[in-house]
Amino acid sequence: MFLFYQIILSFLLIISPLIIFYRVIKKKEDNKRFIEKFSFPTKKRSVGKLIWFHGASVGEILSIIPMIKSYEKKKSINQILITSSTLSSSKIINKFKFKKVIHQFYPLDYFFFTNNFLNYWRPNIAIFVESEIWPCMFKDITKKKIPLILLNARLTKKTFERWMRFKTFAKSVFQNITIAYPQNFETKYYLKKIGNIKLNKIGNLKFCENYNEISNKIDKKLNLEFSKKKTWIASSTHKGEELFCAKAHLELKKRFKKLITVIIPRHVHRSNEIISEIENLNLKVVSHSFKPKKLSNIDVYLVDTFGETDKFHKIGSSVFLGGSIIKRGGQNPLEAARQGARILHGPNTNNFTDVYKLLKSLGISKKVNTHKQLASSITFKVDKTKGVKIKNIGKKILEKTLKEIDNIINNEFKKT
């Protein structure tokens, strides 16, 4: 099966230049650094101990930021390599002024590229985040006797069933993992079913606060403009959900004259399309990148820049989380919940079942099915006490996780 997997990738490699070229045109790839995906490094490895974190995109990278900050201070660690697959995640990392951290794009999972990658970077420990399971890379990591940690592991029913179609192959891939830390009971159950994996459930790292000291506050003048209005947030929205939220705005406008809806799309390259849709409802839209000085006649404020979501969560008493009206499984609500916001979401939240169960038990979240239900559920009062509860849960999870990973790092460093 592994051979068949590599044969399929060989065919994909033939057309990969066309795919990359298309993605560069669409501004989904860095026009210079895309070569990293073919295992051509653009940064140098430092002398000494290197730990390697890999996460697919923005959410996974943000979840490990508190750990990165801790390891930045450890003298025994000389360099921290972070890899990811998306352009947006690389831009997020650049917003943090780390000294030991370098970012590279994750290479294609083909034996030639994975082997070159490991030979160049020579990580002492490899830490993969959430759902990042790569057969070729995992096999090569094991060959080189590098400890492989699956941190904050997430495995959904759908993904598990896909792996189980090739049960023997799945076992051969997952048995490379030194230890996995499942983020929820569902993942723990499925990993047990696969078998022969050392497990330790600590909790979901996304509860931890990833405070960005560089850009965590909105400009004072802009903040003053927002303070003049009733403000609510629609965060991580997908296609169709911006229109859903704009219709909710129209309902709210019947009750509140000084009202503004902040929309933060999951994919900012859709900004022009979103503006066009909303303006068709006769609503006035302004983009964050335009740097407006006044918001007196604005209905919708569109955040069309990367890495500024948390800024706006701080000013929103109610936050609607996208990916939940459409069948996407929902986006992470914890960043907004930490700020004391009321969390509103659609019926499709299976990506965060345990999280939403907890939020509901604390009276923080509410499900809505229509734009009218969304409008009627929005409040303009922030309950900071509930945000503190979420932060405290996150602190405990982070402390336990760091203790666990520290032990692995220390034991490994003693050997070499």
C-alpha cells in the first residue's frame, strides 16, 4: 500500500508545477518560497539542538504559540523549526518577534523530499499538531530514530473511517508515533481502535491563550469609532455565511440605529466577492486595509487582513463562528470565548463537539439556524467572568502539556 501511495504521488508530481503556478497567481503560495515545498530550504539550520513543530494552517500554529514562547526561553534549545502548509500561517508567525524560530513550508510527502528535509534540518524531536498524518515523513522519521509526537491530536469519525478502508496501512503509519496526546474523547477512542499507540489525554491546547504582544489591540482612534456603535462580530466565515450575517444585520438595524457588524472571513482573498454580495443588500461596507478614520455611515466592517482576529474579538460582545451554517464542521470558538463574548453558531460544529458541549454547559454558546434567530440572540454585554473560566482551563492544559513535552525533550537531549 505504501508503494501504491508513492506511485500516486509520483503522478501528482508531474503536474505539481502547474498546480503551484496556479496557486501563485491566486496568491495562495509565496512566489519565492514555494520551493520549500520541494525541500529546497531558504533558511539555515543553526548548530545545536533543534525541535520541530508542524501544523497545517493558522489554527494549528496559533495553538502552539504559548509553547513556542516557553521554549524560546530554554537555553538547551538552540533553534525551533515551524513548518506549515499555507501562506496565511506563515504570515501569522511573522507577527511574533521570535528569536530562535524559523518558518519553512512543509515538503511534499514524497520519499525524495522528506528524506532531504530530514537530512538538512536534523530535528532532535518532531512534534506534529492535530490531524497531520503523513505516511512517508513518519516512516523516515522513525528510520532516523527521531521521537515523533502527535500533539493535540484530532481524528474525526469521517477521517477514521477513511483510514480503516486500509487498516493494515493505517496501523503501519500510526505505529510510528512515539506518543499521541488526543484533544478529546472521540480522538482517543479512534486512536485506540487503530491500536498500538501510546496515548495520554491532557486536553485541547486551543483553550490556551495565544496572546500576541505585537498587535493585540485596535488602533485607539478606530476603537473610539467602534465604541460609538453597537458592535458584534462574525468570525471565520465561509462562502454564504457573510450574506447570512448581513441579513442578520438588517434585522438588528430595525432595533438599533447605531449598529456595525464586523465580518472576518476565513479566506481574505474572497474580500471583493463578499463586498459585492453585501452591497447588493444596500449596506455600506468598508475594508480594514483601507484604514478608515470614520465609521459614521458604515454598516459592515470587513477585516481583509491576516492575524488580527483576536483584536476584534476583544470588542465584540457577541461573536458568530463561521463554518457552522455550511457543512464545514465549525471553526474554533475558544479565542472569542476567552474574551467573554457570547458564542453563536450554526448546527454544524462536529469539529469541536467537546468544546461546544463545555461552552453550552457554561451558558456561553447558543445554536442558531436562521439569520433571524442570529439577530435575536445577539447581546451587547460582555461577561468577562466566563472568559476567565476559559482562560483558567487553558492555563492548566498548557502547564500539563509543557511538563509532558519537557520530559521527552530532556530525556532525548541526554542521549545525544
